[in-house]
Amino acid sequence: MASKVIHALYTDDDVLMDAVKQVRAEHYHIEEVYTPFPVHGLDKAMGLAPTRLAITAFMYGCVGLTVAITMMNYIMIEDWPQNIGGKPSFSYIENMPAFVPIMFELTVFFAAHLMVITFYMRSKLWPFKEAENPDVRTTDDHFLMEVDASHHDVDTMTSFLSNTGAVEIKVIDKQEDNH
Amino acid sequence: MYTLSSKLRLFSIILVIIGALGLTYGFLSAPKTIEDVKEMAAHDAHGGGHGDAKATSGDHANESHVKEEAHGGDSHYEHTLHQLQNKPWAALYVAAFFFFMIALGVLAFYAIQFASQAGWSPVLFRVMEAITAYLVPGGIILFVILALSGFHVNHLFVWADETKVVGDKLLEGKASWLNGGWFIFRAAFFLGGWMLYRHFAVKYSRKQDEDTTGNKWYKKSFKIAAGFLVFFIYTESMASWDWIMSFDPHWFSTLFGWYVFASLFVSGITTIALITIYLKSKGYMDFVNDSHIHDLAKFMFGVSIFWTYLWFSQFMLIWYSNIPEEVTYFITRIEDYKLPFFGMVVMNFVFPLLVLMNSDYKRINWFVVMAGIIILCGHYVDIFNMVMPATVGESWFIGVTEISAVLLFLGLFLFIVFKALTKAPLLAKGNPYIEESKHFHY
């Protein structure tokens, strides 16, 4: 089934923000907005659900902390105890201050790296992936709003969008599976 | 304009009176002679609950009795006598310093807002200015206590006692720095510099409200803020050596200034948040929104972590290297102050970490208030841990004297801060960033 979308291009993030609010007020469906840089507050204006990335970061941090404790306990206490600085390592808890930097570093390491990887997976990004930007200018100085036009009158929508400050409007027929 | 309600005025006056009475009791009930100490010890041995002098735990009591027998004779009693005579002075000192450092922390935070030209915070400027009003009376009181201690009216500083300095190589070596006259001159210089900045910063801020043409006064505020911050970071560091680290004059830590800074900074920011939330709940600061509280809570969270980082850096290196003259500092604290020493890490690190980590919780006012109260108590205990081991040793206790001293200064602090709030409109309307600040959202 072919669906019809309208690409409206803007040249200013403030104008774009106002446009997004107006389009949502008219109950048109915004498929996606492509911007050259993160626009503060755009996610809220578009009505996107808040990110759950922070929760995953907390869980990854807990995993990192556990890995650090298990690893240091095995290496320094169980497998090969050594007497460093007059502190025989026969007890994890008594030597704990020495392990705190490692516990901290691995917590941060796991949280940071796994969170980035999660973010890539969630955004469907991987090496050599073809860019999805419908217009290369959105990587430079233009903002593109993709609005669903399948069940609406295209002419009314076009004039409505140009009133919101769009500098260019294109109607696109796209196949459902073309990306 | 804010008006000081008669309820709050009465409340703070009552706090001052109760605190003064309790502290007087503390001074009067301190033992005068070795015989008094012996009598108190005998009371304790018979299980009599003698408020202040009572040991904190069963273990502790036993331990001190064992030591007593080992020592034999009067030398132990004399030692305890000096500790108990120091106790009300030390309690007074900790409380005076704690409330003074809140005002100082706020002053540094205020100067940073100007130097960084922050756009989110100008709606909070009048609260900050009011809190720094305590700098002057609080600083004068602290100065008097420092002068009394530096000239050996009490026995808080061991280096002030000439009989102790003679024959002690380290203390003799440090005597050119640590002596009454030079010590009190430095204190006057530090306090004078901070008060001077406070005076002009507030003056320029008020002038900017009246005359905004060309932001002339704002630019002056920016310049003195930048100058003050340079002055502050040197003098604050030196003041923390003088006023706190010199309680243990045989010991030193190179990051001590930063450590005290972290403590005073987080206490100051927490106080800004608490007073702002209080004023908002009374309907005075409608222009402060959730995002401002959120940002203050972020600072409370972040600086708490920073404090822990410094606390741990100081602890771990000394613990690991285990050099006798260094590690004795922590051995005293872990053996005699186990509960406050580790309790403060829970209050200042674990608690804010868990409570303030979630973004949404930073916007819930009662959550921020609860976390703030715990943080403030935790940093009182932090100062307590810095001062008490060298002044009262194992005779410490948080009892009538200590709590009274806190109440006395809390009452004074509340009275002066809220009185200062009535002096100017609560919105610094002339500030060039005031509109940005009003519309600040996260």
C-alpha cells in the first residue's frame, strides 16, 4: 500500500518548534522530524514518550559493580592472595578501600558503553548503515518535518504547513517498505 | 516584599534562648578539678546516667576503664579533665563554624553565578544575598572564638599552649605560622576580605535594580565576583588549615582545603534550596518553578558526590600507605568515633545518592527538603569529626551542650537571614538575565 507524506522544510529551530505545536494541535500525525542538531524540547513538543535509557544505565551500572566485585574477589582474595603494603588480602571487606577505584571505574565503564550500544540498537544505527535522511540539507541548516497525509486533503495541508513558516513543501508517495 | 512573621521571629528567639541556657549549663557543668572527674567516673561505674559525661556505648565504657587501670594514678583523670573542659568550647566552635560555613558556601555559589553569567539562577539571588547576611555576625562570633582559642583562653588548639610547644619538634617548627598573633591577623584578613565582597556584591545588586542603563552595576558585579573567587579559593584553603586542620597540628593533608570547601559548598546550596522551598510554600516566590528546584537538587547531588570523592581520596591514600604519623588521624576516628565517622558517609553519600538520583524526585519539594535536612545533619557531623577527636578525644558525646550550641546558632541564623530577606524585593528585577531565569525550564 502506498502512503502519502508531506515533507515540510524549515530554516529555524524556533519556527520548527512552533510549527510542530500547531501541527499537533490540528491533529495531523508527525511521522518524524529530521534536524541538524538536537533541538531542546522537541521530543516533548512532538509528544514522544520519555526515554528509558536512564533506567538501563542504572541497571548496567549495577552489572558493572557486580562484575568488579566478583572479579576482584576472585583475583585478589581467592585465586592469588598477595601481601601488598602489609595488608594481607584474605578478606574482601577489610581490603575494600583498595578496590573502590576499580568498583567505581567498572560501574562507569559498563554504564557508559552499554548505554551507548543500547542507544545505537534502539535507534537502529550500525556501521555502514545507509542514512535515512530524506534530504541532505537536514545535515546542514534545514529542519524537515515529515507529516502523514494519507487520510487528509493534500491541498489544505500544504497551505496550512506553509502558514506555519515552512520554506519548502514536497508531497511524497512512498512505498510502505522502502526503508 | 517579604515580611518576617511574628511566629518565625518568636521561634528563632526561643531557639536562641534555649540554646544559650543549654550552653551555659554545659559550661557550668564541666568539671573544675580532678576530684570532679573522679566523682563523675564513679557515678558512671555505678550505672548512674550522668548526661554529658556518660560514655556512648557499653564497649566504650569498658574500654576506658581498662585504660584507666593501665594508666593508673591521676594522669588519666587529668587528661579526661582537660577533654571535658574543652567539650563545651568545642561544641560552641563546631556549631559556630557550621553556620558560618553555610553563609560562606552561599557567598561562593553566588559569586560563581555572576562570574559564569548564569541564566537560570537570578530569581534566587535575593535568597542567596539574605543567607550571606549571616556572614557578618557569624564571622564576628567566629573571630571572637578564634581569638580566645588562639591566645589560649581555652585549650582547643594545642599549639596555643606554649608549654606543649616547647620540646615538640614539629610544633616548634610550625610556631612561626601557628601563633596567636599571626593566626588572628590571618583570620581578620580572610573574614575582612569575604565581608568586603559581600558588602559590595549586595550593594551593586540593589543598585542594578534601580538603574539598569547599560548594565553598569551588573558589570561591576561580574568583575568583583571574578576577583573574589580567586581570593576565596586561596583564603578558604588557608582558613581551613588554620581553623580546622591545626587542631591536629602534627598531621596534614594536602587536599584539606578542597575537602572543607566541598562541605561548605554543599551545605550552602542545600540551605538555598530549603529556604527557597519554604518561601515558595508561603506563596512568596511564584516565579521560582520546578526546574529551579531541580537544578539546585542536581547541585546537591553532584557536590555530595564530589565531597565523597575528596573524603575517600584523603582516606584511601593514608589508609593504604599506613605511615604512622599520618594514619593516626584515621585510627582515632575509626576507634573512638566509629558511628559518626561512618554514619556521616551514609548521610552525605549513600542517602543523597539513592534519594536524589532519579530525575523526577529532584522536582518533588518534600523529597528535596528531606534529603536536604539529612545532608545538613551529615555535614554537621562531618565538622564534628574534624574538630572533636583532637579537642575532646574519647570523651565526646552529642548531648545537651552540643545540641544547645546548634540551637543557639540556628536561631541566630534564621533570625538574621529572614530579617535580611525583608530588606529588598524578592526578585532582582534589574538583572539582565531575569527574564531568562523566569522562563528557565529543564
